[in-house]
Amino acid sequence: MSPADPREAQVKRLLEGPYPAVPPDLAAGAAARGDRLLRRRRTVRRIGWTLLWAAVVAFVVWASLTGAWSTPSSEVSPPW
């Protein structure tokens, strides 16, 4: 970079110059939004785990009632 680089001079002016005013409720609004996001994520995670456990229980009940892994009886002889 050369010393006469206009972008560098512009950045230096922005860093040295007066800073814009920050809204007084910015931090409170950001904190409230963060709380909402965390609550939403926690709720979605709990719903997901609940659905997963319900699916596992339903599968185990179905498998135990139907005997999914038992071999079928050979009452019918194979065709000749």
C-alpha cells in the first residue's frame, strides 16, 4: 500500500472521527432478541427430542407386537 492510498486514509478518518450515536435501547433490544432466540431453540430442541423418543417407543411397541424379527412359520410347503 502506498501512503497516498485513499481507502486507507478514509478508514483512518472513520476510526479517528466522531463516532455515531448509539440508540439507548440497543443493548436491551439485543438482549431481548437473544433471549427469544435461545428460548425458541430450546423449545425446538425439546420438541425434537420428544418426537424422537415417541418414534423410538412406537417402533419398539410395534416390533414387539408384530414379532418383526421372528422367522415366519413354514406351514406351507414350497411348490414343486
